[in-house]
Amino acid sequence: MIIFFDLDGTLIDSTQPIITSLRKALESYDFKLSDEYIKSLIGMSTEGMFETIGVSKDKVTDIVKLYRQNYKLYYKDGTSLLEGAKEAVKLASKHAKVGLVTTKSVYFAKEILKDFDMFDDFSVVVGGDEVKYCKPNPEPIYKALSRLKGSEMLEISELKKEFDFSKIYMIGDTLNDTEAAKAAGVNAYVTLFEYTDMNTLKQSCDKIFKTPLECVQDILK
């Protein structure tokens, strides 16, 4: 059994550092963005967030660099664990291989796991800056599975031979997570957070729970 977790909105709340860092990166541009609008972007790749806002493609690379410089200043004090997150990871690691599949850069993802004493529970971590296409594309899930076999990217046909996809689970909080899971052919679970509303999630996934711990408990039934 393999259980993959998303990070933002699934295991942690880093909303305020994201909002602050994004606004500071854009402070020389005339973008008026509400907190709610920025929250709706969380779950995209960092590049995708700025492209959606309307930053021209030739400026995205530089603004992403600014964003990450700012995020490094703010994320430690502004990030907190969500209810049931650590318990979910600890329980999952006792019964399955555990992986992290996130759009956050791999550096920050690993540092956050270390900060909350969860890094050693994960067999694999895939960040958004390590793939060509982030979720909802299935590539990050395929990369995580490939790394479990000591490779950076196996062919899908090879992955199908190596793994029982009926025993692979993706726990996330947005449509990006559920759509990536479905595209990859693995089971999709949702834990509720403020980035996506319940009605939207119900259209994509019927395994919806309040906390990541409840998701893991249902998987292990």
C-alpha cells in the first residue's frame, strides 16, 4: 500500500506566508488581489499562480525567484500543522509507504517536514519544481512511484507492472489533487480546507473527510 499526501491545505496551513510573499514579489506591479483570490490559486505551480494573475511570461521566472526569496523569510513563523495531520502521517507510515506530492518547491517541502518532525516518515518527496507538469497532471505521482523504484521516471507501462494501483491513494484538498489522482489511476481522497468549497469537491470525489487522519483511517479499514 502507498499513501501520497499533498502539503498545503492537507498537512499544513501556510496561507499567510504565501499571500505575503506573493504580494511582496508583485509590489512593483499594479495588481490588486484579494486574499480570497490568492487562496484560490494555492495548489497551482508557483509559475502557474503568476501566469494566472496576469504576469507576462518573460517576467515569471524573475518574479518566482523573488517570491521564493520572500517565502524563505516568512514561512517558518507563519506555517502551522492542520488538525490530524501529524497523526495521519504517523499512522500511515506504520501500514504503508508514504510520499509527499506537492506543487511547493522540494526545498521548502522537505524543510517543513523536518520542522514538524515528519521527514523520516516519508519514503519519497516530489516538489513542483522537479516536474515539467504539476498537478492536476499525473506526472508528479508517476515520478513519486518511479523514485520508490530507484528511478526518476519509469514508463507508465512499467509502473503498472511494478505497482498495484488499486492500493495507491492520493490525499489532497483541491481539484488539482483529485484530478491528478484520477489521471494517474490511483484512489482520490479529500480532506477539507478553505482553498476549495465542498460542492466543487463533491463533483470530483466522493471520499471526502474533515481531516487527513480520517482519510487514513478510512483507507486502513
